[in-house]
Amino acid sequence: MQPIQQQIIEILQTLPSIEQQKVLDFAEFLQSKQQISQPEPEKPISVLELAGDLIGSLQGGPSDLSTNKKYMEGFGEE
């Protein structure tokens, strides 16, 4: 059995040039369709971007845990 590319070339050579152009147009269409269906890899999203709408949404909590160490006393200890 011949590789498919060889079969296509042999059939294409028997067609008139106008039909060859149609085959080329169809192949280009298939190629563009394949490029569209393969989405680009997504850019990684940071936790800050994911939780951006939550920042400042809690009422009554400490304003900044990272700089006020008294709020972190005993955190992570058993």
C-alpha cells in the first residue's frame, strides 16, 4: 500500500489544472481549520489574579496580616 501523500500526488497529476486549484484551496481550508481548532496554551494565572475581586471584601478583619505580626502569633503551631 502506498503512503497517502503519494496517492494524492498521483491522483492530483491526472486532474486538469482548474481541478488541481480546487484541491489546493480545499487543502488550505483544512489547514486553516486545524489551526483554529488548536487553542493556544493558556497563560498561567496567579492567585492574586484569581482572587482579585475578593480583596477588601471582608469586613472587620485585620487590614494587613503580612505586616502586623500579632495577628500571626501561633499560626501554624499545634
